[in-house]
Amino acid sequence: MEEQINNIIPVLMGEIESDGENESDLLFNYYLRCNTQEKAVVNNVMIYLCGWSFETLLEKCGIGIDEKGEPIIVEDKTDE
């Protein structure tokens, strides 16, 4: 079972790399509609997959979310 479990992320990465569609807009819009608890789940899954929360990935792309939950353009400060 351990071998199968250790294959989850490599298989997922292969599937991502072979998928020709870029559905970033769908993922982003899904995240915007999430409540606080749902955003925490998305962030945790992203941390397990790539080591960064979705919120941090957005910041790396120059996207922030203001106090009203609306997207805003921000300067990437994740490398500081």
C-alpha cells in the first residue's frame, strides 16, 4: 500500500503535465466563491501538492484578495 500511496503525487503531476487545457480561471473563480473553511481546505491541498498555499500562489502571480473577498492586483512579495 505504501508504494501506491507514494505514487499519488507523481501520477497527479503527470496528469497535469499531459492536460492541454489551462483552467486557471475556473480554479480561481472556484476559490473566490469558497467560504473560509473551504479556502482552508484548498490551501491545505495545494500545500500538500506543491508546498505553497493557493493564496501564496496567487500572490506569486500578482493577485491578492481584499477584505471584501474581491481580487486585486498586488506586487509579488513572496520572495522577500
